[in-house]
Amino acid sequence: MGNFQPENLFDADLAIRSFPYVIQGLGLTMLISVVGMIVGLILGLFLALGRMSKVKMLRWPARLYISFMRGTPILVFLYILYFGLPMAGIEFSAITAALIGFSLNSAAYMAEIQRSALSSIEKGQWEASTALGMSYWRTMKEVILPQATRIAIPPLSNVMLDLIKASSLAAVITVPELLHHAQRVGGREFDFMTLYILVAFIYWGVCVAVSFIQELLEKRYYYVN
């Protein structure tokens, strides 16, 4: 302990010099996260509706899908997509495999969040809309979804934060995202610790920005009835 030198843990000069290169990976990090969020939201909504359906042919496949995706690590799924499927003649680029993997995986979590939000809306509003002659989809669009959105924003924002952080796993299938760039510099400079600390602060900054957007969205939808 008496020989501990802070510069052995974090080389500020190396971090400053490496930052322009490392930050180049942020574009793919955000691409994976945003695409995963958007596709997950859309697919998740249909999974949620299927999960709530009274029709077994819709309900059970949705439940099985959600159970499988929530019960398997995303890293294993990425390996299957990128390293496993080529054995069956199906090949994806590393970026495509990451986009597919995170989108399909996040949909399961979003489905449960959306199902919970939709279920929290009073049944009387469905009955009132039916009495007014509104169709199922019009009721969903104009009455149910606006209210469910307000309820779902906080947990969905947490999924987005998890996506941003979990996107670092794409580095294991050679996607040149944020962590992958940091690892390349760390290997070249023989100083992984500095680069890992640097990339941790970058992830933190991005997540702080996303949390700020979450707060703005919550304020916007607070008065939605």
C-alpha cells in the first residue's frame, strides 16, 4: 500500500489522448441501443397484446417467447446468432447480429412492462369506449395507450439504460462499439485500467443524459388522462 501510485491506476494523459478514438465507438453503441429500443417497443406491444389475449394460439406463443428471452443471457443469444447460425448456413455481420439480438431480447422485457401498464387501465374505460362505438384499435390508440405510456415511461427508461450498458457485450462478437475501441487502445498501450475507467465515465455520461430525457418525458405525460 505504501508504494501505491494513483498514476498506475489511471493515466490522465493517456485518457485524454485516447478519448477522440474511443468516442468514435459511441455511434454504434447508440445505434444498437436505439434500434433495440424502437424494435423492442413495437414487437413488445404485440407480444403484450398476445400475452393478454383470450385466444390460446396467441397467448401461449407470446408467453413462451417472453419466458425464453428473459431466461437466457443476451451474450449466449449473440453467440448463437453470430457463431452458431453460420453452421446452418445463415450468416449475419457482427453489427446485424447485435441489432437483431438486442432487439429481440429487449422486446420480451418491454412486453411485460407494457402488459403491466395496459392492465392497470380501468376496464370501465374500455366499456365506455365500446358504448361510444369506438373500435378496439381506436380505443387503444386514443384512450388506453396515452395513459399506459405515462405509467410505462420510468420502467421503459430503465430498459433503455440497460440496453446502453449491455451493448458493451457486442464487443465479444467484434462489433467496433465503445468498449471494443477502448480494448484496442488498452492492448496497444498495455494499460487496460485507464481505458476501462475512461469508458465507464463515457457510459455514465450517456446514461445521465438519457435519465434527463426520461424526466422531461415524465413531465410531458404527467397530465395525460
